[in-house]
Amino acid sequence: MRRALVIEQNSDKIHLHYGTVLLDQKKVDEAEVAASRALSLNMNNHDAVNLMGRIAFERGDLDGALASHQRALALKPDLADAYNNMGNVLKELGRLDEAENAYLEALRLDPAVASVYVNLADSRKFVAGDPHLVAMEALAAKSERLSKTDRMQIDFALGKAYADLQDYPRSFRHLHAGNAAKRATIGYDETAAFALFDHIERIFVPDMIEAKSGGGDLSQVPIFVVGMPRSGTTLIEQIIASHPMVHGAGELQTLHDVVRTVRGTDGCTIPYPEFVPALDEAALRQIGRDYVARLGEIARREASTTVQRVTDKMPSNYYFLGLIHLALPQAKIIHAVRDPVDTCVSCFSKLFSAEQNHTYDLGELGRYYRRYERLMAHWCRVLPAGSVLDVRYEDVVGDLESQARRIIAHCGLPWDDRCLSFHRTERPVRTASATQVRKPIYRSAVGRWRVYEDQLEPLLTALGGRARLG
């Protein structure tokens, strides 16, 4: 694309395609420059307007994204992709009926767009004879005409559809095929992933933590919700964010970004966790202060003036719990825990929008879970008692009020009954559980793995077989 732009700098279409590639690589700022250039050359380029909506969506500007997709449709009313993108925005805003209608309109305009079926499957429960299930099967039958990505997406959608119909063997066949296809496209390095866990545990030993404790930024604003994906982190955040004094900010890259800016005395960036032993009290305070400042910017932009706490629900912040304790000693940390097999099967059933590269192979997924579990046990040993509140998903769905009161008390907040009506809270939810947390508490996800038990041997073996006793 860059070479093409050297030859022809005044082509709005080339700038558009270049911006699309950049956005697919998560280079959001560069993508915006390219899309803006396309629009400067042709302000009525509906695809460029649609791309600006996707860029706004990536930044969390859902109102801006919705406006861009609506403008794209005003320019080209039969633009199926704009309806699909608009459905994604509406889903995160909690406008689920409108989201489903947008997906349906996208399919009416173009029944062969595989990605729409994934979104539709997430937004509805299929019943026997559903015409869209028939359409997906017809599309899947044309394997030679489908790209590998389209086939993968159709398999994930069919896996969900047949689970709804309780045809679990057929559901699993599609999920297994979709995951295998996704796994073939990514470069997950299990050895490197586990080496990071090992290195964290070697550095965060009790003596080091004790020597460096007592400093940091004393802000009480941050509330961290951590855990494996699909373990109940979104449900816990939604309960907390239903409190009028809390803003639920969702899955933030903020802590990762702050950590990446830490530099050594020579000015070079040092990777985590290598830089931690060299941090003095001032450096720890600066890390905490930088994080709180960025969190404050988010709260000022998105929340009301009554907000006193902000949640950060990036599940993988469990890597940083020792650093959080040192740099933000007054921050609250909540760890979501769910049955390991239910957690892993739920991961395996999802085509994540953000990369969770360890979730697409049952053996790798089980081994990763056990290694994550070891790290959490390490934090329990080396951090002061009470630093992390474990909340079991099964306990929350079994007794919502007592667990919600426990969570809110840990956050240092007065009780508010709105926390029990979390499904009515109007706030954007940007996770794979965006649809589920709009519903009242339900128990059907407890023990869901058993319907696939005969196909889960690689996972159960990787988990050490202990799931069989659950």
C-alpha cells in the first residue's frame, strides 16, 4: 500500500485500503490519518466514513462511531458492513434489540458475509428451523468459495447455534474446526509465555516486596478486576459499576501503557518485570501517579462528577499485582474465579476480538490455566493478607446479594441497592460478555462443560484431571 501511495498519492481508495490494513494491525492513530486523507480527497467516500466509525469504536467513542456509521448509510443505504459495524456499537451500548436488527439488515443486504453471522449468533438464541441457521449451513457447504477467515467465522457461529439447539456433538465439531483454523493463523509461543510467569515469580519475592512497600501513590480511585477471560470479570465489574460513585471503564490498556514507559538510567525502555528491583520510592510513586492521571482523564471524559472510583477490568492485569501493590497500595483488587473447565470451555467457544492466543487449542488452554493459577497462588503467598479479594462466579450466581455486598465492602463503598439490578445499568460494555451482563443473574452457565465432556480429554488432561471431581 505504501508503494502504491508513492505512485498515486491522490487516490482516496488507496488511502482507504491502507487505513483498513493499519486498523487491522491496531495502529489506530495511523489508520485515522489514512482515513482522513481519503475523506479530504473525497468527502463522500462512504467506505472511508464507515472506517472512521470503526476507528472511533476502537477508541471507545461509541457515540462518534454510531454517527459515522449512520452517515455512511446516508451516503450508501445498502452498505451491509456499516450495518454490521453499527450492530457492534449498539450491542456495547446495551441496545440489544437494535443491534440484532442491524445485523439482520446487514444479512438481508448481503447474506454471504460470514462475520455478521458471528455477531448475530452472539446476540440471539437459535431455534429449530431458524432461517439464518439454514443460511449459515448453505454458506458452509460452499467451502471452496469461502476464504479461510470466512470458514473459521462460520464455524464459530454454527458452534454457538447448535449449542442453542442442544446438539452438542455437532456444536463441538464446529467449535473445534473454528479454533483449529484460528490457531493456524497465530504465533503463540507457550514456552515464552510461561517464561514470563516464571520471571515474575522470581523477582516478586517477599523480601523485595517488603523492602519496597510503603511508598507509591495513595489514590483510592482504582479498582482492578482481574482473572482469566470468561471467568466472571465482566459480571463483577457490572455489579461495581452499578454503584453511583463508580465509573466502569472496562478493559483498559492503561496499566500496560504506563509500564511500557518505564526507562532505566540510560534512557532505554526496560521490559517488565526486569525494571522493578531498581525502582525507588519516587519511581514507584510516579508509576502510580501516571496511572491515576490517565484514569482521571477517562473518568472526566466519560463519567459524572459524583464518581469517586474507576474500575479497570483488564483480565490480564494479574501479571502486575505485585507492582500494583507497590505503586498503588490503596487500590482495590478483585480476582474473579470460576470452575476451571467452565472457564476454558467458555474461552474455547469464543472468537475473541482482542487476541487471546492461548485459547484456541484445548491442551494449550488447559496448561495456560494451570500456570495462571500458580501465579495467583504466588501472589496470595507474597502479598499482604487481604490484598486481593477472590470472588467465585458460582457464588455470585448462587447468592447475588451477599456476594455483591462483599464486593462493594471490599471497594470501601457504602451499599447501594442498584448493585443488585446490574443488568439495568446503562453503560458501554466492551467485552465478549457484553450480551450476558444485560440479563438478570442466571445459573445455566454453571457446569456447562459437561455437555462436551466426551470431547474434552486434551483439556482435562492438561488441567490435571481434577475437573472430573467437580
